[in-house]
Amino acid sequence: MSSVLIVLLIVFAVLLVLGIPLYCTIGLASVSALLVNAKLPLTIVAQKIYSSADSFTLLAVPFFILVGDLMVQGGISRRLVTFAKCLLGWTKGSMGYVTLAASALFGAISGSALATTSAIGGLMYPEMLKDGYPPQLASAIGAVGGTLGILIPPSIAFIVYGTTVGAPIGDLFLYGGISGIVFMIFYMIASRCELTVLKAQVPVQSFPTLREVAVAFRDAIWSLLAPVIILGGIYSGVFTAPEAAVIAAIYSLIIGMFVFKELTWKKVADVAYNAAVASAPIVLLIGVANVFSWIMTIENVAIMLKNLVMSIGVTAVSFLLIVNCIYLVLGMLMETLPIIILTCPIFFPVASSLGIGLVHFGVITVCNLAFGLFTPPYGTCLFMASNYSKVPVLSMVKSCRFFYLFGAIALLVITYAPLFL
């Protein structure tokens, strides 16, 4: 191991433990490593940050963040919840199912876990309390549902992964959507199990009439058309993911302002400002992580790992198990996007040598990191849910026991089922 790599990893680990902001940790570690080797110019830092940010595909990130905010302010998310409630409200424990289903629908437009947790979880939390859900479980379901936002396409995480390793975004969206549905079903089972164990008394609504369904569908039709336009356009080849994000933003603006008439120009200005503020750290993180990843590449870390794996006879099954464990731990400690940029260029060459496809590996990566979003100590969806519910994070974690169990089962299904199909 070279001195450059040693300095890179030591500085990164020390700054991470000290709690330094992640973009500073990655950037300072990269600069420190470059200073060790005089042959590596510091100008490469600015070049790599600029080149990574100068990406057409990454234009989708700020626009999908904008779409999520426009949906909340324009009343689109509320109508999605109403429609899901009409379809699922007749089942026992329906508010948990409605929250998860509405989160999946919202994720199909916003692509963001935090936006989904805030919009749908915040909206459904009081409804679940009225239905007899304990506060800690109601808050936990909102956090868990939010993680579906980066699985159901369009997903910001899949866009960044595809940009990093050159994977086809459309295929990632397709198989990511299937994975998101699998996780949603398993989480619904977990919700019912937790309710049963707690012996919570929740009412059951009457089965909806065709007229009630028709009314709910009529009110939600403009909201439901958004994911159809986005995904239909991408899969049909009419437009790319960034173009879909722009079209979705324009669509959400028009519907919220002129159809539902809940958006004002003041709200639009605030939403645009908030989207810009939320996007800037993401782009900066991607830039400095690209420098870090480049140093790892020129130090031949991927080749060393590949040779090690081949020499000890690791199979695809065991390698995926190891990767799952690594990503689960990293997801507990770091943000999603930097993990993708830092690790995927290292792990994927090894996965490819073992016959694991680019898209399959990407889906496994994002599913693991989505799982980490409601796992302490860094579970950002837990903290978002705690912010609107005022329920302590530790109380939510206790109510997540079945979600962890069934989420792990779903993760194993997503990981190994494609190997045997």
C-alpha cells in the first residue's frame, strides 16, 4: 500500500470520527493525499470537481428536488394520499398501508427519500394517530416509507450511480421500481406484524363504493399522470432523465397553479430557492467524492481488491453477502450519494469479474443504502420523522424491529433471486 493511499484513508477516518462535515472530510483527505506525492498536481482537485458537476445527467437532481417541493405546495401529494386511502382504507391497519403506498407514488415523482418522508410521513402522521396507531409506530412508518423514495423511479441515487459507472438509467429505473414494490410489500407485512404484537385497536373502514373510487380517482388523476409522463417518456425514449425532471417540474407548476390553484408565485419562488439550497451540497459532495474516487483508481485499489478476491476463491454469492454487509454498515454512518461515488468504482470491477451485472449491482447498492436511511446512528429519514412528530429516534427504532427483519429478507431476495433466474 502506497503512502498516498495510507494518508488518504487515515485522514478520512480521523476527520470522519471527529464529526467534520462530509464534504470537508472527503476534500481534505483528497488534498492531503495529493500533497504526499509531488507528481500529482493540486489543480486536479478543481478539474475533477468541475468535470463531475458539469454533467447533463446530474441536472436531474435539482429538478427532481424542485418537483417534490412543488408537489407538496401544490396539493398533488395530498390527493395521492386520498386516492391511496380510498383503495386501501377498508383493510385492517390501513393507514400504515396507505402511508407506504402513497410514499411509493410520491417517490415515483420526487426521487428523494427525505422529501417523501417529509411530505407523506408528515401528512399521514396525524391520520395514523387518529386511527389508533402508537406515536412511535406512526412516526416509524413515515420514516420507512420515505426510503421508498430512492427505490421507486425516478431515483436520484440511481441517477448518480448510473453517472458514476456508466449504467443505463432506464434499466436502473425499471429494476429499481420492481425492487421498490418488493420492499413496499414486505414493509406492509412488517407494519401488520408490529400492530398485532402491540395489540393496537385500529378501526376498519367500509369497503369503498365504485362511486367513491371514481371520485377519488377523478381528484387524483392529475397527480397520477405525473409518474406516467415521467416514466413513460423515459422508457419510450421520448426524453432522457434530466429532460423528464424538467418536464415534471413544469407539469407540477402548471397543475399546482392553474388546476388545483394552491400554488402562488411567492410559493414558487420559495420552492425554487429551497431546491437550489438543497441541491448545492449534493453537487459539492459529488465533486469532492469524484476526486477521492480518482485517487483510489490511480492507486489501483480496484485491481488489488479484484486480485485478492480471485486469489482466495470468493464466489458471486459470498461476494454479494460481503458487499451487503459493507453497504449496510456504511449506510448507517454516511450519506447515500458519497457512498455510491466512493465505493462503486472499486467494487464493480470485482462484481463484473464474478459475472454480476452492472444494473443488478446498482440495484443491490441502492437497496442497501435505502435500508440505512432508517437505521441509526445516521438514519436521516428517522431524524426527519422525529422532526415533525417529536417522537425520540430511539423510540422509533424499537418500533422498526419488524421492518428491519422483513427489510433484510427483501434485501436477500433482491440480491440473490437474479442469480438463479
